[in-house]
Amino acid sequence: MSSMKRYEFWFITGSQHLYGPETLKAVAEHSQIIAKGLNESGVIPCSVIFKPIVTTPDEITKIIKEANYDEKCAGIITWMHTFSPSKMWINGLSVLEKPYCHFHTQFNRTIPNEGIDMDFMNLNQSAHGDREHGFIGTRMRIPRKVVVGYWEDEDVQEKIGNWMRSAVGVLVSRNLKVMRFGDNMRQVAVTEGDKVAAQIKLGWQVNTTAVGDLVKEINAVAEEQVDSLLKEYEENYQMATDNIAAIRYQAKTELAIKKMLEEAGCGAYTNTFEDLHGMEQLPGLASQRLMEAGYGYGGEGDWKVSAMTHIMKQMAEGLEGGTAFMEDYTYDLTKGNELSLGAHMLEVCPTLAADKPRIEVHPLGIGGKADPARLVFEGHPGKAIVASLVDMGGRFRLIVQDVEAVKPIYDMPNLPVARVMWKAKPDLKTGAECWILAGGAHHTVFSYSLTAEHMQDFAEMMDIEYIHIGKDTTIEGLKQLLFLQDISWKLK
Ligand code: MN
């Protein structure tokens, strides 16, 4: 069983007493069948929990309060098989704190030509009841996903499954702690941000830890622990260096950071090459390994990208492809085939690798420390997104761009870091102009596994601004959108 199954989504069917007990019994039976069908579908990653149907304002409020307080519950899915007057839902929905999906489906796929009479119509009237339910969500301005279609159709189930992943991101976000070793890189603007606003809006607890405490932990790691971690490295990567001492130091660093993250309950961390007092190397292999294990990481003190890396990794759990901290580094501007080359000083997550990564040791131009060990590899081809969260002052903006990763067109034998090459949508020139106009950072989360829709749903549920740059984006359209969103977000 996938570990995504630990997240529960409560399937809540609304009705009323007008129809009598027999109809309500049928409503409950049909809801159970749908919940079971969704649960057994191969495309829905989380658990769907059938809840007894709700028919009064008190029942509705009670179940929503229970959903709020249940730690396993990552969201609710509502469906109105019959007509459930929506004023009954106001008190409940006004206290709803969990992600909300309105599933507009129907128990029967087709209208039974001979079988349809008024009893049938009264039982199978979601076309009617779900409109009443939709109105109250809109009237109350509640962010929610509306999924329309027959519950046995795979594309419909997939839509619910995708939304569930975004809802899991919300739960992870609200519980996330980020450990910072050192501050933001001096003078850098885009990696800065309001940590109090981030905690209020996104739930992140972002706090600092002394680098000296990490050094103490690194020095305390037992050599036997390092020996067994080195065996793991040998199994998973190609050893392309004789400098085993450098690798052992990264192994110690990995174990020390992991211990501190576990003890503090942190899912993400940052560091900066400007504050490595007492450390022999900038963590390279160590950070790559921790990202591979699911931790978020941000270089140069970038806690926003670190948090987003962890959240997006959790959202993508069990999917093919890989999700990683990334940085736009350099371009190939060959006319008609313009490409971006992404990498970082050291820290690119090996979940992106096309082949077995190599462990190499090379000097690092900045930071003034010993030559760090790192994993070197190429990213694989495929559709992907890059996502960047920036602080606009008074609000956060999430910018997502569709990209198409390609096999790097050069070998680049002297480039000592992992690299990924991609074509930005709609094309590099338009895409980069839009990205820069939107204020997107050089640091991003790169994901083969997630789509822009996952991120849009996440942004809506977190109530943050969202900008998407895709195949149909134009500069004129984007400028208008930025202008209108700027006004509307200031009014919010
Ligand atoms: Mn960087």
C-alpha cells in the first residue's frame, strides 16, 4: 500500500428529510458504492472514507468540525445525490479548515428510458442538488475544487487524485518546520521574505540553528556509521574519485544534518556558503542525499524554495519522475532551439538522474573550503514544471512554468555538477520575459511528477497568488494578468 493512503478524504453526501427514509437509505447505499469505487480505483492515491449522509444543519456542522480536528483527514469531498438545501451548510462551511472538493457526479451513468419516473428523478438529481450546493460555495467565496463527470471514468478519478495530492501539500505545508543554518546570502533580494507572513499564510515555522551546533554533531559522528553509509553510496552510485576522505566528510555531514532535522521535526533546511564556520566542506553530496530522502533544501539561505521542495516532494510521492531544488544557470541561444541549463553549485537532487550518478570531488570556486564531494549526473528528458514562490510584500506569488526537459545537447565533460536541460514554454524568449516580468526567482522547484494544475489547486487552497506560464501564454496577456492581479490582491 502506498504511503499516500495514510491521508484520508471524507466523502460526505448531503440530503434532507423531505424524501423519506427509503430514499435516504438508497442515497447512503449509493454513496457507499461510489466511495468504494473511488477507493479501489488505481488512480486515486489516498483513502476515501465514506461518512454517513448528512441531512440537517447540526449534522453538517458536526461532521465538518470533526474533519477539522482529525489529523489524518486531509480534506472533504461533498456530493449532493439529492437536493440538500444549502442554507443548512452555511454554519458548517463557515468553520471548514480543510481542503474542499465538490464532486459533481451522478450514481447512474445513463438515463434508463423505461425506468425513469418521478421516484427515479427524485433520487438521481445531482444536476439539480449540486447547483444549489455550488451556489453556497461561491456565495461564501470558499476556495474549492469542482470535479465534474461520471465517478467510474478514469479521467474523472484522476482529477480527484490530482487534487488530493494538492490537498496533501496543504496538510504538509501547515505542519512544516524549516531549519536554517546561517542567514540569507548577503544582499540577495529574491531569496528573502517575511517569515511571519509565511507562518500565518502557509503554516511554515522557519527558525535558525547555529552552524556551530552542526559542526559539533559532524565531529561526533562515529566512524562505523560512516563506514556503513559509504557501503550504501557504493551500491547506489559510481565512485569516480580516489578522495575517499572528502566523501567520508560528506557522509558525516549527511548523518549530522539528518539527526538534527529528525530531532527538531523539520522537513526542510537551508544553508549558505557564506556561513560554514568550522565546517571543512560545503555540504554537496550530503544535501543531495537528504533531498533524495525527501527533505527540502534551499541554497544561499533560501527557505522559501526549501519549503516548497519538501511540500512538492510530498505531493508527488509515489509518482514517476522526480522533484528537486533547481537553479536557472545559463542558456544556449542557438536560434530556433533555445535551451536553459539548470544546475547548482553542488546541490541537485539525484531523483532527476537519467543514469547512475557519479561521486566526484572537485574544487569549489567560492566559499574558501576544501574540495567537496558531489553527485554528478544528467537529468532525463520529459515534461516538467518549474515553480518559484516570491514575496511581493503583503502577499506571496507562486509562479509556475511548463517546460520540456531534453537530453543535454553537449557532454560538458568539464562541468563538475549535475545538470538538467530544458525548453521553456511557450519558448525561451517569451517564457523568460514572462518569468522576469512576474518576478520569478533563479531558484525553483523542478518537477517531472507534478503539473501546473497541482500547483494552481495548492495556491488556491493556500490563498496565495498564482501565475502560470504555459504554451498559450503571451506577453500582452501576462502583463494584463499581472496588472489586474496586483490590483485585486491589494484589495483583498
Ligand atoms: Mn543558488
